[in-house]
Amino acid sequence: MKNRLLSFPLLALLAGTAHAVEPPKNFGNDHDDPRTAHPSPVPAGMPACTVDVLHHGFASFDPAKARIDAAKQCPGPWHKVVLRLDGAVKGRQYDRIGQFSVGGVTIFRTSSPEPSREGIEWRVEKDVSAYAPLFAQPQDAEMFLGNVVNETYTGVFDVRLSLLFFRADDKHPAAQTADVVLPLDGLHEDGADTVGKIAIPANSERLLAEVYATGSGGGCEEFWYYAVPLDGYWCHNPQGPYREVRVLLDGRIAGIAAPYPHIYTGGWSNPLLWYAIPAPRTFDIQPIRYDLTPFIGLLNDGKPHEVRLHVAGVPEGREGWKLLPNLQVWRDAGVQRTRAKLLDYDAGEASHDMRLDAAVADDQSLHFLGARHFRARGEVRGSKGKVETTVERALQADVHHRWGSMDDNDDRMLADWRDRAVVTRRGKVGVEAETIEQNFGFDGGIGQVPLQGGSAGKPGEKGDATEKTDPKVRLTTDIRIHDDVETVRSRDGKAQSSRRTRDRFIGNASYDRGVPRDKRRAVADTRQSYRIEEDGRCWQRDIATRNGRFIRDATDCGKAAPASQSTPDR
């Protein structure tokens, strides 16, 4: 991924402390190691059994491969499994995107930080307990982090990856997971779609799909939310900024979701914003989850069925999306085969409302509204009797985009997405429901003014202000990002548990573009606040930087911390 005009978490990083010294007036050749405000998923007070998976210097597009036998080294059952990545890089390099897979299943996707010349180190930790069935037998493991190293781009990503296993005991029960986690057979790209085959067990009683979905590569689809139906604009699309990630089973839409607008560490023409604190979901790219249980009756016949992943809204022939799926299956041990069927189904239709005002070249705007509803209901009959599952999903997009002429390159956007999923199960034990509401988006802009002796114009591809072809301008980027997730579980209409996470990032950065690096007068202020509220308790951490140095790192909420503060929603 390159530092393009509009290029945009580690669930845990080394908890730092504020610097006692004053931060520098401007950025220098070095900055603090990056971190986020997220808590560590490592359970306090529990001993870890560690499996060292790989140590590799990523300098090309060759993956690092390993063989692991976790159950032999660290016998289960496991209360929790944590993936830990420790990285180091120095010199000059772009941000790079990659993933780690076990047994052909992607369990971790990440984007790297950009280095300083003196070098940085970073750590990412992720709770991967949901993939525990993969570790029950020996597996091939592979990590990919494509990179280019030459005389100009010198940074090699030195990565150590390990898995930490925490064995269950009387006080720490084994993680509740699916019985099997499956890759798709014959996974391949078919145009812009990703396609594979799956044959699920005959006694399946619950089915969940995960898709790691990212627009990347520096082109229009990395910044899909900027697409406008206007010829001449750098990201042109007749359908505007609407994107929807769909799962299709044998050609039938079985799930819809709103993709997250990832911003990588070279993003928005201004890597200064992300040197020390990355944008939410950058170091730990989270998968989209789809409950496919209503469709078990169409799949559990022992035959392979096609699973197709499609991003709606992408113009035909355009590339730029990477879709990495897996399927998680719960089996009914009391029967050889469940009897299941799809009862009713309404995939809905996507509705779009676009209002484009392009009458004045230096003050153009687009207001886009998009929505879609989906509903499916099915039943599974097995040893637990009949269980009826209803899945409902509602998507909303609201994008306000204003920009000037391509010569002045001023862009401003206020964007908000909502994704609400409700899964209801009716059986002998009553009615159980889970509601997951996601709300994410940003308010940000890029502006520039000519320097003395310079002229405004469209910046080049590089975000480090060293390209001789760049115009001499003072470029400023400001942004506020919000990322909220609320999960409520209920039984017979009464709430049993609730959990809310709130992630906020605020940043402002400026530098002189088109001048030597030591003359660019680069400055940036960034801060992040991450808060968890769970069943009346809370946990919060706030971090802040100035010109690449941390000036605040504080954990305080005023209430007792939730016992499961480090467990991500699943």
C-alpha cells in the first residue's frame, strides 16, 4: 500500500508512560514506538504456555512458513489463546498489509506501521480463542507480509510471531468455540469476487462465517468512501461510495454487511498522523461475521456447495479488495444428521439516494444515503428438539463529501455507517437473542495552501514530502474517528449481559510538501481513547502524542474494571 492521496490495532501494545521531557517543536528523524489504547487480551495472573511459530525478515512477497503442534507442546483444554506479533523495522518503507493463517484459515490480518529512520518496534496481541479447534492437531502455518526492499525503500520487517496458550482450570473455564473451523476448498478469485467450495458436517446445528474484507493497494478501492459519480474525479464510480460485503451460497445472498473504512498508516496524505498511534482497526483488522444457521438445510447434504464473496458497488473490472473467509461449525453430537430447512427469506434491495452538486468547480459536493435490510429464518431439528433461528441485518450509510478543484486538492468528509445484526433462537429452553450494533465513521479533511514561491496542485503519490515533483504547499490533515460496538444478549426478553466498546481517535498534522525532509516543519497532535462498559463496570485508557512523542498514557474509569475487559466480542 502506498501513501496515496487518501490512504487511511493492535488489540494490545506495550503500555507506555508519558514522557517527562517536553516534546520537540517539530518531527525529527525518530519517534516513539507505536501503541494503541486497547487492553491486552492476556489474562492476568495465569501462566502461559508459549509456542514460537516463526521469526522472519519480510523483504519480498515470499511468505514465511512453519509447522506447529500446539496440542503436543501445550495440552488443552484452553481457557484462552492469544496471538502475539513482535515487529521491528527501520529506514524508509511504506506500510504493508498481511495475514497469518493456520491450516489454510486466516486468523489474523494486519497492516504495519511506517518506520522512522532510526527504527521502531511494535507489538500486536489478539485473542484467537475462537480458532482453538485448529490447534487440536498439527497444522501448517503461514504468514504473508508483502514488501519491496531496494536502494530507496530499505525497511525490512523483522517479525516474531508466537501463540500463548492459557490452560483451563476450575476458575477459568475452557473457551466456548465452534467444533470445527474450516477453510474454503479451491479458494480463488473470479473477477472481483472470491469463490470456494464447502461441505459442512451432516450434523451441523449452527453455522458462522467470517470474512476479513479490506480495500487496499493504493487505488480507488482503498479509499472507496471517496467515490463520486463525476467524470474527472480521481475516484470515479457511478454508484458513488456505497459498498456492501455479501456472502452468497450457491448464488443466493445469505449475508450482508457494511465494510469498515480502514485507514492505514500511510493514509490521508499524512503518515505523521499515524506514526505513534494508528487508526482504529489498523494493526488488528477485524473480520466481518455472518450467522448462516438458517441456511444449514441447504448445505448439510454431504455435497460441496459454492460460497461466493462479493463487494457490491465496485465497478466491473476494478480490483482492490481482498476477501479472506472461514466457516465455523457447531455440531449436534447426539445425531448423525440434523434435519433442517429454510423457512422464509427476504434479501431486500439496496436503496441509494445521491445528491451531486458540481456546478462550481472549486466547491463541489455529494450527499449519499444508502440502506439495506436482510432477513432469513430457518429451523434445525436434532437431539435438542427444534431450534428456529432468525437472522436480521440492517445497514445504513450517510456520507457528506465536499471538495474543491483538482488543482487545489481540498477534500472534506463527514461519514457514518451503521450495521445492526439481530440473531434470535427459539427452542425448548426459550427465546435467546443477541443484538450487535456497530456505528463507525469519521469527520476529516485534507487542505493545502501554497508556500512562498510555490503553487498548489495535486500531491504526488508519496506521503513523505520528499518527491521533487510535488508542489510546494503546506498540507494539513485533520480527522476524528469513531468506532462503537454494542452487544446485548437476552433470554425471554430479559437482558442477560451487555457490552459496549467505544474507540475515539483525534488527530491534526501539517507539513511543508515538496521540500527536503529536514525543511518540512512537520507537526502533529494525536490522541486515542478506548473505553469498555460491561454489565455496569468499565475500563478506559487515554493516550496522546505531540510530534511523535507520547505526552499522556493513563488508565482510569472511576469504576471497577470488567472482568472480561480483554475479551473481544465474538
